[in-house]
Amino acid sequence: MATLASHQPADLAPTHWTEGNPSDDELAHIPGEAGWPIIGNTFRMLADPHGMAKSMVDKYGRVYKNKAFGGWNIALIGADANELVLFDRDKLFSSEQGWGPILDKLFPRGLMLMDFDHHRADRRALSIAFKPGPMRHYSGALNRGIAKRVTEWGANGSRGGMRFYPAIKELTLDLAADSFIGIPWGPEADRINRAFIDMVQASVAPVRRPLPFTQMKKGVDGRAFLVDYFTKETRRRRAEGGGQDMFSQFATAEYEDGSLMPVDEVVDHMNFLMMAAHDTITSSATSLLWLLAKHPEWQDKLRAEVESVTGGVDADGRVRDLAYEDLGKLELTEMAFKEALRFIPPVPSMPRRALRDFEYGGYRIPAGTPVGINIHWTHHSEDYWDEPEKFDPMRFTPEKVKARHKYAWVPFGGGAHMCLGLHFAYMQVKILMAQLLPRYRVELVGGDPEWQAWPIPKPKDGLKIALRAL
């Protein structure tokens, strides 16, 4: 089976990810649909992935095959399937070979594209960037950056309204330049942000070769720029001793034996982290604000909680910062964020590839089979959630969480590949709410938006909102 060599440049990485995949005959016993000749169900999936998943489960059950994007994929549906794949007790599944066809040209060797011992060693080394000391540093940068931008939003959002999604995307990129890389906002940060945007867009571009004038060419060029930039910066920060920003922490990360992580791996981890962080946080912050605008009673509850913790607006009319030590006190805010992540998980599905034959749901699934779990389906199943289409943060009280299947809610994945930056995501969203809600009441403008479901959810109209000063 194809694998991604650990030190291979992205432009030379293997592209024949279907090598060793099972034949049609080997999958004939599994129910499902091939769709149209050549294209399979690709366009149907792009048009309505959630509707298609529901119809396939209703018709075939919780194990079914689907042909799309050039080959067969076996869908394993439900919380038990999530546990099998994510916890992966028997090391049956490769994350590297699951994500490889999508990400290997642009984001090779990120943690999501590593398996087993290599993944464990790098994850342990990189975890230094999420210890209390660096996290406290990030919280200060987030408070400063978010407070400044939220004030600017108010000037526009109180008049004719604003589009929240592009605004929070821009802010998230700028915050990453500050907290992650440790550089001020300005032309250098803008160039880095542009490169990341080009790479992310290229990762789902239909043309998979970097031909002239294609999005993939822009993405590959963006990667070349960032590889050069991060390589020079890694060497400089090692020589100078680094700093508290995330990149400096990565640059000086050590394995258990005390050796430094190779420079090219630091670079690839930084590229991947920036991609994974800014797009998923942008999506999840947008879904939370959308749901709070639709449910003003919850907006009021979160505002009251924030003000009870921070004191809200001070005597000079400024909103007080949310201290790092007070993050855990925003319990309702965290529950609302978790419910938003349930409602619209920023990564709706997760691919893997079977390394060995295994059985699930009464079917034998052969080695080499691409498989996937459907997080969105599980998050909206009545098997695990009462009234799943209702926004109800009280689903996440400790008692209800304890009573529920552990893998019924998996927006950050699970097992060895649980998102390394999940606490950073909680911190960024809590600080955003602490800076935004004491200043403004958030209202929808122009009705409820339609959401693009794939690859990362976002409102098609950018989420038009008004910010009404309090």
C-alpha cells in the first residue's frame, strides 16, 4: 500500500493513493451505490453530503459503500464506529493514508498525516507549545488582538451590518501571526496569511496538479514561500533561544532523548497547525455566533456569565480582559460552544485507510479499503440526542455528558489523534465572547443563512449580522 515517506518533499510525495485498494469484487458483499460512470456520486456528495449520508443510512444501514472522488469508500456510521476508528485499539487504521490524497501536496507530515510511533513522538515533543506558560502568553495576545478588532467591527456592524465569517477569518489569521508566529500585524503577516489562504483553497481544488494559473499552482507557490520563511526562522530562533510564541516553542521542541526535531519537520508541523487552526476556529466561532443570534436568550445568559467573571465594561468604557486563570469559570460559554460544535462540526467527516482486514457490523472489510466516519450524522442522530435539531447547551452538563456514549460527540476527533490544540480553540472562542458580548447585542440581518457543508462548513452569505451597542 502507498505510504507517505517521512522526509519526502511535497512535490515528490506519492500521488497513487489508490494502489492496493480492493477491487469491486472484493467489496461486492457490502451494500451501497456506484453512482454515475467515472464520476460516481461525487457531485451528489458535494451538493448535499448530509442529505446523501442520511439517505444511504436509511437505505443500506450503518455500513455502506459509496463511489466518489475516484474510488470506493466504506462509511462506518455511529458512535460505536467512531470509537472503533478513532480509538483504534488494534491499530487497524492509517490516518496518514486516509488524509494523504487530500493534503499530501500541501500539508505533508502534519500530525494528522502521521501514524503510531512517529505520531506519538512528534505529538509529545510539540505538546510543549500548549503548556500553561505558553498558553498564558497566548491569552494575553488574544485579548489584545480581539479587543482591538471587535471595537473596529462595532463601527461598521452598528450601521449597515457586517459579514462575520470573512471578518473572523481575517482576525483569526492575524491572531495566528501574533500568537503562533510572534510577528506584528503588517505586510509580513499579510504575505504569510495570503500563502495560507492559497494553500487551504488548493487542498480541495478539483485540479490536483500545479498547472499554470490553477489554484493548485497558487497553493504550491504559497507552500514554497512558507517553507523558505519557516526554515530560516526556525534556524534563527534556535540560535537566539526562541520565545513564548507557538512557533518558537515548536522550533526548540525536543524528543524524549533530548534531540531537537529536524528543521524540515518543524516547518511542516507549523504549516499544518496554521491551516488546521485558522479554518476550524473560523467555522466554529461563526456557528456559535449564528446560534447565539438566533437564540438571544442564550446570548443574554452568556453575557451575564462573562460580566460576572470579568466585570464587563470598566469605568472608562473599556471591556476588561478575560484572565487566563478565569477561563474555566465560563462554564455556560463552554457548553454553548460545545453545542455549536455538535450542531455544525467544523470537520464533518474523517477518512482513514484499513491496514488489515477487519470485521464491523457483520461485514468483512479488506485491507487497503478507504473508510470514513461521519461526525455530522452522529451529532444529529436521535439515537444519542433528544431533539437533535434544537440548540440546547444544557446537553453538556457533567451529568448528561457522563450518561452519553463517549464517542457520540467528537468534533476534535479522539484517541491518539485528538486535536492537540483543542484547549487553544476553547480559549480563543471564550476570549472572543468575553470581548464581544459586553459591548454588543448580535442580531441576524436578512434572515437565516444557508450553510456550505463541505469541506469545512461556512455560511454562504458570510453570516450577515448587526452589532447593536449596549
